[in-house]
Amino acid sequence: MSAYVEINSISRHSLEFAYGRALQEQENHNWTWAMTGMRAARARDQKMLKVLERAANLIQQIDEDQHREHRRSTDKYGESLMTTETQMWVEAYKTMDNGDPCENLMWIYGAAACLVGYVA
């Protein structure tokens, strides 16, 4: 099954599927899968950029929906931050948009490539 979807119709389900695939491919040491996304990120592929922007916005919204009340009522700095996954997706979008994709985020780029349809 492929996670390819139209950019404007990326959903929580398709995002979770693509990220799950990234984690699975990482566990299987499938560097080719991640490097497909990394190459597209380095090339500033416009489809990838749009997908990453949409995905980062969606995951931020999901994070906010899940932790809104707790973040507003805590006195602990660490509990007021976005989740690691959210930070990684946002940073992947920012670094790609700036033309300087980070190799540490290659699995996120791979997940975005999965959403675009570049990898199965």
C-alpha cells in the first residue's frame, strides 16, 4: 500500500502511515528509502516542500489538540514544548525551505517522499 495522496488532502491517517513506514524502514536499515527523500529535499522538490509544509502544520495542530490544556497549566518548561516528532517535522520543513536539509532528518524526508509517491 502506498501513502500517496493529493497534497491538500493529507490527513492524520496518511501522515501516521507515512511516518510509521519511515520508522519501519529505519529499523530495517533501508537507507535507500530514506535517501530518496533526502535527494528530493536537497533538490528542493516543490511537491516535497508542499507536502512537508502541510504535514508540519497538521502535526502541529494534532500536537496542540492533544496537549493544549496541559501546556497552559504547567509550570515546567519541558512540559510546555512540542513533542519531538512535531519538532522534527517542523524542522524538516524549515531546513528544506531554507535550502539546507539536515541529514539527521532523512527519515522525515523519506516519509514526505512516501506521501508524494516517490517511494512505496
